Amino acid sequence: MAIQERSLFNETPRNAGEVPVNHPSSYIRTLIAEEVIKFGRAIMFGSDPSKFAKILAGSGKKFLGVSGLSYEATGLNTVDANSGTVGQYAAKDMLGFVDEAFVSVFVEEAVGPTDPVRVRIAQEAKTSGYQEVSSTPTEFVGATVPAIADATYDLDIDIDGGGINQLAFALVNTDDWDAVAAAIQAALQTATGNPDTVVISGGKILVTSQSTGSGSTVAVTAGTAGSGGGDLLDYIDNNVANMTTTIETAVPGSDDPSAVKEPGNFATTAEVGKTALVKGVSFVGQASAAGLVIVKLEPPFITIDD
């Protein structure tokens, strides 16, 4: 194999999948894309290794190379909204991939020349929707006993847009805030039939949906069940010293929390079950955040799941 002359090399990447210097065409190989494959991503053999390639994903897989930039690709000018990179192969496109050369790849985090090279092999996990209730100037502390009067109190909570649950729960004046949260949780789980949670966390009352993904939501509002103690938050505001509550802005769940971390991306941070170390690949340039960087491919490759 010919050795590339470093004096000809420009460390500034221009496009994902681009080879920044001329090199023998034997470094570029072709297969058929078995699925949509963005330029500058790690790939592996597909269902038929003699014909197909696909994004490197799943445990126990082997790194094959990097999807190269092709002016014949169906999605040549397609812009990926998450990463900002341009260009992708459609399923059944002839795929050009690089297995020995310098090539521009997409990294999902900051990397440098001395960092180990990893590839994401699993999508980042979905998250649950949640909402918090804070208090000032005194925060909610689990072991603190606020001496709430013995009574049944109310709080309304909607989980996943399923409708308002008018919760009613009995409290006694020896309950600490952990016990108050547990009482709300028990009432909520009875109402929804699901293991939604209510806990004291970070000085706040944290209500979390048991579901995950973009449909996972929580909406806390003043209690309306009409129990003797009335709305719990109103009671706290008017009867517990140095505590004024605020229902914070709800945070919905996400299908892809980062909107960037997806299989085939390059990275350096190890995440058990989600990344794999690839030997035979090294970062040449550096990136201060997610973006493009140049790597050097020197087979044979060894892929080790984190």
C-alpha cells in the first residue's frame, strides 16, 4: 500500500466522508447500502457480506470502515438536522466506503489526537417526562418535619396527557417531607395504575412519569378534590414558615435526549453497552464539540464493546 505524504495533508475537514488528499483508488471499496447511511459514519457488513453494508450498530459487531462522500448518492445534498452534516446514501445506493486512508468523520463530542477512538453502537436511551415543585427561601428537605396539620390534602397531576388525577392523601403532623412525597406517590399510583414516582430530590418535589419518550409528560396543578385540608401547595404557602412554592416548567420525555448520539457516530467516551473501542483508527485532527474531524484508518481493525 502507498503511504500518504503528510505535507500534502490538510487537517481541516470540509465535508463528512471526504478524503482530504488523493490516494490510490484501492483504498475505496464498494458495497450496496442496506439502509440510509450518512456520510462519514462507521459501517459494518450487512445481511449479505458480499453485497451489503449498514451502519455499525449492536454488540459483537466488527468495524468495516467509513462511509465516504459520493456525488452519486441519492441524498448528496440532504442536511441532517441533528448533526448538521450533509449527504447520505439511500437504501440500495451503491456505497463507497473508506477502509485505509485519512477521512473526515462525524464525532458527537470533543476529541483530540491522543484520545481513543470509539463508535456509538446503540441509540441513547429514551427519557421520562417530569415536573418539579420548588420552594423559597427554604427548600424541601426529605428528613425535615414541616408539622403539617393532620388532614387530607389535595393535588392534581396529569400523567402522559391522560387527564387530571384529583389526588387526595392523608397527612399527619409528624410526617417529614419524604413521607409527604410518599403519600402523594401512593395516591398517584392508585389513580394511574402505573409506577409513576414522587420523591424529594435536589430540594424539590419531583414528579416523574413511568413512561419514556416524547409522549411522556407530567402536569402538576393546584388540588381540586375538595378535601378538608385543601390544596397542599396553598397550605404550605400560608402555613409553613419560610416556604413559598412554585410549580416549575414541565420537562417532557425525549426519544433521543441529545438529538445527536446515534449509531455510527465516532466518539471517545466509553458508555457500557452503547459504544465500542476501535483499534486501527486514530484521530488526527481535533474537535472542541460535536462536528467533523479527520481520522486515520490503518487496518486490521479490532472492535471491542465497552
